[in-house]
Amino acid sequence: MEDIVTANWDEVSESGVLPDMRANVTVRDWQRGMSQSGRLQYTVGFMIDEPESFRGRYVRTTYTVGGREEGTLDKFDTHSIDAGNMKALLVACQVQVKGVLDVDKCLRVAEGCKIALYIAAPSKKDKDAGFEWRNRINNYYKLGVVEPGLIDGGARATAPAMPPPPPAMPEMPGLPPRPGVEVK
């Protein structure tokens, strides 16, 4: 007999892209591999805990840390931007990295850690490069340093254009006029 796979479609997002937000997350998993160009790469996954409306959503990021020259592709390049980003993750997780050379060991310690991070929606540059489906993780914080929530209402992921200006506020009888408003 064939197993039946079921899904609660009400809980499934129609888009995998998240809006700009600060989120409290749990470091869920990690994996070591190679990038398409053959460089050493780590992928780390996070489960969103807050904001509440995104609880349970999974987001991941990759750190391409291998060297750029032949013979160094599979070696950790301490001068790469992604190496610095990975260290920022480990510091936010309060993993003692000083003197520890084993990257996998550091990531094993970070698993289950609760931190805050900034999730960025795809920018115009990302979209132009064909990455309109991918969020970026830009900053890492110890839990409690920043408040979780949408940034600018999450407008960048949901609205391609600027929202219209708000309607003019009507004058209230008996109150003095607002500065710059002509009294008739």
C-alpha cells in the first residue's frame, strides 16, 4: 500500500521570499559542501521563532569560504567576507571560537542556539542577477539586542513601488491650524 502525504495548505506560503525583518531564530541545522564553482561552502538553516506571524518558517544562508585560487578551493579562506559573516553568527551564538580550528565543531555547538538576525528581502540588484527568490541574512545579534518585527512594514518584499502618500488630514474645528496650512 502506498503512503499518503498530507498537507495543511492554509499554512503554506505562496512565496518562499520573506519581507525585510528582524527575527528571533533558532539555528536548526548546517551542512558542509561545495559551491557550484567548487569552493568550500557551508549552509546554515534557521527556524523563525518571532515575529509570531512567521513562526515556523525556515530560512537559510550559505557561506562560501573556500579560497579562490587553484589548490585553495577546499581550504577555509579566513579573509573572505563569508568567513567574517560566519564568525559573526558564531559570536552571536556565544560560541567560543578563539583557538578553535575545527569549523564543524563550532557549528555543532551553535546548533539549537537562539539568536536574532536581520533578514533582507531580495533587492533590485538581486532580482536583476536572477536571485529574486532568495533572502539574505545581513546581521547577527545576541538574543534580546533587537526587537523582532517587520522593517518598514515589509514593503520591499510585498510592493515593488512606493506606496501612495497618505490622504491629507482634515482640519478639526476649534483647533488652531497646522503650520503651513492657510486659514480660510
